[in-house]
Amino acid sequence: MKLDCKGANMVKRNPTAFLKEEYQKIQAEGREWVHRKLETPSETQVVVDGQELLMLCSNNYLNLSNHPHLRKRAIEAVEKYGAGSGSVRAIAGNMAIHEEWERKHADFKEQEASIVWMSGFIANEGAIPPLVRRDDFIISDQLNHGSIIDGVRLTKTVRTIYDHVDMGSLEDRLREADAADPNGEKRILVITDGVFSMDGDMSPLDEIQKLSEEYGAMIFVDDAHGDGVLGRDKKGKGIVDHFGLQGKVQVEMNTYSKAMGVVGGAIVGSQDLVNFLRNTGRSYLLSGSQPPGVAGAAIGSLELLDPKSELFIPVVEKLLDNCNYFKNEIVNIGFNHPITSASAECPTAIVPIICGENEVATKMSSRLMEEGIFALPIMFPMVPRGTARIRVMMNAGLTKDDLNLALGTFEKLGKELKIF
């Protein structure tokens, strides 16, 4: 007898109905990201959706994205190597310009070697899994970036969280991992952001290093928002250099899409680390290599930040001057936000201006645009309830007049919206 494989009570499914339903839910909850159209290069003065605005929400901290030297290096690289690489690095996409980029990045960071990935997200996602095995331990900061979270999720190891920048909590997690491995055969990987993107606060990397060394743990720091900003003597070499920990922090992830003005990720550390990841990082092995123009522009950014180069410009110093001035003045106006990022002792380029509830932050952003300023809201669930904010990103290209205009506008709107 032939069976009717359709079945008498077959359910009629709409396999894509959830797409519209979930999108409408996102809209109803005020969680939709509405993309604005940038019609000019990313600089301090931009045109967005046809309106001239002062840019205060770009990660282009050093104002290098449209710098003539980066454009020149990109064009030279395209003319010499073409528009694309043609393959992954491991097969036929390893160009001389990629190796030059890696050498210069390692030199800038004062480390042995580096390996370049397509982006910081891809670097985290690809480098974390091979560093641990099934029964090893990962200990991660509570507020780490989503790319770290996704990288950790790809592992099959034991995962624990320590309270945000709480060294007592970290030591508790380290002690627990150590007790669970009396023979010292398992790996312990401590992962932290260098600068946390929502509050702009810094990781106490010096204390993390001491605790990790005591328990034989490896450290992985994502310094996306510290690159080009932090460092000794205003050189922008990042949080590892800020604490003088070269050679003591085993894995440092860097990005070129923020202060460096281009795009791309890099992991820097020992030659052994780079050799290992070059053969085990799936997102490296299975992604096409960076277009030559991107590599050329990235090299150009390193040349501008090298004090030994005739092309050097003191752009990091200008950025930090702007950061200190704006942070001090926004507090004097009356805004409340995390004290760590408000302090000149925390020289990061992220300034969260707390508005309160989501609707207040949304209104503040809309009013800022009406007043000629482009700065977007960050709201729950990305940040805790009651702490919705305008996240201002400092830029070395902003003038004192620009900063004063922004400060005056924030003061006016803060009173208008009864924030203080």
C-alpha cells in the first residue's frame, strides 16, 4: 500500500513569517538601529542625510580616515598590487604588503610578531577557540564585547564570568579553576577588553597580569578602543604599553577600524603565538586576505604614529588634550556619568553622557541633530535600565570652538530635557 507521506494533519508552516514579526517587535520596543547615510568622508564636519553636522559619534579618534597620507598609500598599493588579493593568505593571497603590515604593526607595539585578520571581530572569533581545549578554563569580564562573547561560545571549555573590573572576583574565579586542576594540566585563559566601549573605562590590566601570573593563566586583551589612544608618553601604543606589559600579556588584539582610520584586526605577541594562530585560526585560514589598498592605508597610519618617521604628527597628544577638556567641562555642566571615564586619569576617548531612560536619550539625540550635532543614543538593553546615554567619541580633529559648541548645546538640552 502506498503511504501518503504528506499526512492527514500536516501543519502548514510559513518558514519566514518570524522575520517581519521579530522586526516589528524590535521597532515597537525602540531597539531598531536606523542607519544614517554619511555623504562625505568621515571627518569632524560631515553631511548626514543631507544635513551638515558636527561629528561626535565616530570611532575615527585620530581623524585619520581621510588623511592625505593614508589615501596616498592606499592608491599606491592598488596601483602596485591591484584591487584584491585573490585568495586566503594560506593559499595564494599572501602578498608582500600584508607581511610588511604585520612587521610594522609588531614594531609599533614593541612585540615579537603579529598576524593580520579581516576585522577585530573576526580576530576574536577565530583566535579564542584554538587557545583552549574542552576541559580548560575561560574567565571573562562581565562587560566584555560581543565579539569576545561569540568567540568564547565557539569553545567547549568551562566558562566563568568575573564581576566587571573586580579583581577580588577575578581572583575567586582563578582560585576555583586552580582548585579544579590540582595537577596543573589545564589551561586558564583570562579575557578582558582594554577599554570598555559603553562606559569608556579601562581594564586594570596591571593587576590582571599579576593575578594571572600567580595562577599560571594566559591573558587575552581586546584593545580595540585603546589602540592609538592609550600608551606611555602619548604614543598611542595601547593599554599593554600604558602599563609597560610587553612580553607579559600573552595575546593582544588590535583593530584598525577605530583610531587607525581604516579597517582590519591584528593579534600581536610572541612568534610562537603567531605561528600557532596562523595554522589554527579558522576565521584567518578561511577568509580572503585584506585588499591591498586597505593594507597600504594601514601602513600609512603606522607611519604617521611613528616618532622616528619624518611623517610623524603629534595627533595622539591633540586627541588626549581634547578628551581631558571635554570630560572636565561636561562634568562641570552637571551631567552624571561613570566617574572612571569622566576622570582625566582615565585617558580614553569615549565619554558617556547619561540621560536616564531610553526616550530621554532618543529625544536628546534628535534635538542634537536639530542643533547641528551628530551623536547617537545607546539604550537598554545595550546598557542597564536608567543609564541610556549619548556616547560621545572624541576626535583629534575637533577644534576648541567645536568642543565649546558641543558643550553649550549639551548644557542647553540638558536643561530643556530636565536631565539636571
